[in-house]
Amino acid sequence: MKKLNLGISELQAGEIALGCMRMDQLTHKQASNVVHTALEEGINLFDHADIYGKGKSEEVFAGAVDLKSSLRDQMILQTKCGIRDGFFDFSKEHILHSVEESLKRLRTDDIDILLLHRPDALMEPEEVAEAFTQLKKSGKVRYFGVSNQNPAQIELLKKHVQDDLIINQLQLSLMHTPMIDAGFNVNMQNDPSIVRDSNLLEYSRLNDMTIQAWSPFQHGMIEGVFVGNEDFPNVNAKLQELAEKKGVTDSAIAIAWILRHPARIQPVVGSMNPQRLQDIAQASHIQLTREEWYELYRSAGNDLP
């Protein structure tokens, strides 16, 4: 699998990451099979969050692999914090507590990347900076980033946080493209022209932040998978056409569409099926032409101006 640098760090990750949200549904043996399949395919970034399975996903992951062994050196461990029951919390106290609990569940001494999960309207950036500094000095977290944040929110953090923010995790799929749509419809009076995220795509490229695309097979706001969904005949016909042409699955083509973008976006796939994971990993070896990329974009129901 091709590699990419995460932000301006020296961390080199496979250009596809594995999201572990559903790992709580697996046995330790099943989870071990998924993790080792991922590593064999070159997927070395494992994305967690303190809320996934109410912490059980991290526990199952740790039960599946020995993070005290040499296997840990092959992995980039990432987790997220900030979502609580009915509210968001970027307080210093919660960030520090969340990391401690994740370390216990993962049975490891350090996390490579910590992301702030959803924007907290009551965030005090000075507190976040204190938490990050303490975590960095203690060796418990190496790098930091955010998830679902706009440029102004990131800039507010950067005013106080000493470390570079290397990642922003954002929803993106062939059927969920608001960060791309507005770029085609500059100065037009139509719905796609509305800038919904303060130009996050361009901001991320200008500031060398890696975008991680979550829910790369979902449509709407996590309303369901569009690949193979009969409600979306046009996009699935085009996916199938290109899959047959290139000798891969339709899911691999959906991921290859994201990888084709020059922003070097890293899709986070959540499959817990080893065979499907192998199929998806083939996207790294597929190069869509410019024409094919636009054909897929139009087949998803998007009009070019």
C-alpha cells in the first residue's frame, strides 16, 4: 500500500486507515484476524475513540493484539475524546482523564495521535493547550489533531496550542461532498455554491493538515451505505462499470475516488470483515483518470456548472 505523511509529522501511514468503532462486536480472535489482515495489507493506522462501544472497542483491540510486543512498532494508534452523554467536553480535566482511560483499555503506555472529537462550544483553548502540553511532556501522546472542526476553530486552538495539529477528521464520501461542491460553484446562486465549512479543503492543503475521511461509504449524515444500495442506481452502475474495468470491487473504486484527490486524503474504513478489508485495500493500487473521477462525481447526482 502507498504511504502518506500525516500532516507535517514524521509519521508514515498507509493511505487507508482502519476505523475500530465496530470492534466491540467481535471476539478477541475475530478482532485479531482483522488487525493482522489490515497490517498485511499495509493499513497501519488504527482509529479509536473513547465512546466507541462505550470503551469496549479499545478493550477488544487490546485483547486481540499484544501492544507490549514488537507489533506496537508497526502501528499508529489514534484515539479521540470530547463527546460525552448529551454534551461535548474539551476541559483539561476531561481530556487528561479520557486519555488515561484509553491507555488503560488499550494496555499501552502511549498514543500516537489524540484528536478532539466534536467542537465544544464552551472550549477554552488555554485549557486544551495545558492538557496537550502535559500529555506531550509525559510521553503519553505524541501528536494532536481535531475532528469535524472548521478553520476558525482550528486557528483559535493554534493560537494557544504549542504543537502542530496534524489531522482533521471529516465526513467525506462520493455521496457526501459539501467540501468539494462549493469549489465548483463559485459566485453562483445555487445550493452547491454555499460554503458550509469555511473552505476546509483548501485550508487543510494550505496548512499541511491531513484530512481523514470518515464514513467513506455512507450517504447523508450516516443514513446508510450507498454502495450496492438500489436507491442509488446511477452511482452504483458507474462504480460497477469501473470495478469490472479495473478488476477490483465497487467498494475499492469508491475509496479510489477519494484517494485520487491531490489533497492526499486518508479514508478511514470501518469494515470488520477481513476479506472485504483486503478488497478495499486494492484501492491503493488503482489510479482513476481525471475523466473517471468526474464521471463518478456526476453519477452521484452532482451537476457541473
